[in-house]
Amino acid sequence: MASASLMPTGEASTVPPRWIPSAPTLEHYRELFTRLDLARAFANSLGIAIVTTVVSVTLNALAGYAFARFRFPGRDRIFAVLLLALVIPGQLGMLPLFLMLRGLGLVNTYLGVVVPGLASIFGIFLVRQYALGIPQSLLDAARVDGAGELRVFWSVVVPLCRPVLVTLALFTFMGTWNDFLWPLVVLSDSRLQTLPVALANLLGEHVQDTELMMAGAVLTVLPVIGVFLALQRSYIEGIASGSVKQ
């Protein structure tokens, strides 16, 4: 992908394929910034991904902890219904979700993109399963010391669940950053478009500049790689802790 983005126009489509550019050029990157408002699209994607990740991880952590450690009427049945909802394809819910957002006046707004992604059944399930492994004695000891439930959650549960929360944050950021369909449906204003949607505008019905698309793909992947490298230590700790438990 990176090699193709540096090739002169047409070279990436030659047969047999070439792996090394014959004359490396940055012309496609310059063209991207000329043809698109790339900085604005990048900022839109980054803002949406960060807000969605922070709020989603917080809400899913609270919900997962509640399902794991609190007893309330219908808890297990509600959780079973949530798990059953995982088998429903997300595309089936797009039309009613769009109509609901239109009724709330959130279509063609950043909130319209962010709000549907704030609650994740997978995230709740992931945190719940991890929180079940927290010793009850630790929670009881914090309560005996006078800590309220929010203090117990923040000072005891969150540090112990850090590996799974980091993993969830990584998945959420990647999913939101790469999401194409939902922002395409909700956002019609070109100034609000995310990076994947803006790059899709480069595709024509009869003309396709492969090298230009590869340059856009490289710019799209770089933030995801950066986030992964920043969080990789905690992410690997989460995998290692899971393997030790087994």
C-alpha cells in the first residue's frame, strides 16, 4: 500500500505487478491535499473517534460492572436479551435508527454519528466477564473504609480492569475511525464528512486512480497504528492475563 502510493500514475496497475516504485514520488499526497479538504476531514474523524471512545468505554465499563457485581430484578434476563441482540445484523437497525435521529433533529450533525456508538453490547459483555474475576473481598474492604460506590468503581474496579478497558478503547477507536457506512448515511454536509467518506469521493464510475487511493489509505492507517503503539503494552498485558487465568 505504501509502495503503491509512491508510484507514478498507472504503475500500480501494471501486469506483472511492481513492488518497488520505478520513480518514487509524493505527487499523490500533494494531490490529496489539493482535491480534498483533508485537514478538516481528518479533524472530523479524529474528534468523532476520540469522543466516541472515551464516552463509550466509560458507559460500557459502568454497565459491565453493574451486570457483574450488582443484583437487581431481571438482571440475568436483561443480559441474555442483550447477548441475543448480538446476532442481529447492524444494518437491520440502520433505518429505524436514522428515523429516530431525524425525529430528534440529529441528522447531519456530529452527535448523529457519535450517539449510536456510545453503547456496545460487546463492550458490556467484555467488561462484565472481566469484572467477575475481581475478588469480592477487595470491593467489600473499600466499602468498609467508607468509599461510596462511585469511589469503589473509580479507585478499585477501573485500575484492576485497565487491560480490558484499554483493549476495548483500542477496538472502539479503530471501529469508529474506519466506519464508513453510518457517517455516509447521517452526514450530507461535505464540511462534516469523515476521512473515509471524503476519500470515497475520489472514486469515479469510470476512472479510478489507484495510487491516489493508496496514498489516502496510508494517511488513514497512520493514526490507528499510532494508537496501537501507544496502547500496545496494556493491550498485551490484557492478553497475557487472560492466558494465565486459563
